[in-house]
Amino acid sequence: MLKFSLCGLATAALVTFASAAFAGECPADRVKTGAIASGETKPVGVTDTVLASIDLATQSINAPGRYFRMRELVIQPGGIVPWHSHDDRPAIIFIVSGEILEFNSNCEVPIVHTAGDVAPEMIGTQHWWKNNTNKPVTLISADILHDEGDAHTM
């Protein structure tokens, strides 16, 4: 009897953790290519600090003109990360603290991201973000930048 209870508990834990992996995604019934075509175009209340970068041309993968970087973005209440594309710049965003909305070109509704969520940004991702709360939101962004001269591409 105890064996089945532990097995049931383990299964429940796996289901709980598996569903958490899907947090911060567009609901399946709201995914639509070209759902929105643009959004806010200017940053508002965002501090964007490059924490580190690596020139990938100097690494064994030899990716000339590409830089791998990690940034911390702090978005103040009412702050906006403006509309941008990831067609040339894959990224992974980790939401460190707070709650923020993503307005994605392929989703009919805003996507809610909360602390602990991870948001992959790949080819085809065009979006903007807004902090509608009364507290700052902190994100860590790791991306492959095409041109180091464009260091603050959102």
C-alpha cells in the first residue's frame, strides 16, 4: 500500500513539474501566425546592463560577426521593452523576479511571464514586453548578437 502511495506521490510531482515547464507560453488555442504585426516602438523605464559578452569569431565555433552576451534588464512599473525581432538573434530570457506581459506576433493574447519562467526567443519571434505591475521586473537575457555595435538591441 505504501509503495502505491509513494508511486502516486511521485507521479503527482512529475505532473506538477511538467506543467510548470509550460508556464509563460501562448495557450495552444490562441497561437496564430501574424496575430499582431507591431507594438510599442520605444523603450520606457528599462535599464539594460550587459553583464558579459564573447566574440564568437574567436571561439572554436568560429561565428564571425556574432557575439554571445548576457544582460540584466530591469523594467520599471509601466516600463516597455519595445517591439523587436529575433529573426537574426536567438535568445533565452529568464524571469528573475516580478511579472511581465509579452505581446508576441504569434499569439492572440498577452503571455504572462512570472519569476522562474524561461522564454525562448527564436527565428519567427517578434514581440514587445510591458510591466503592468507596481513593482520592477528583472530579466536575464542570453542571446547571440549579430553586431556588437548594436549592443542594446532589445
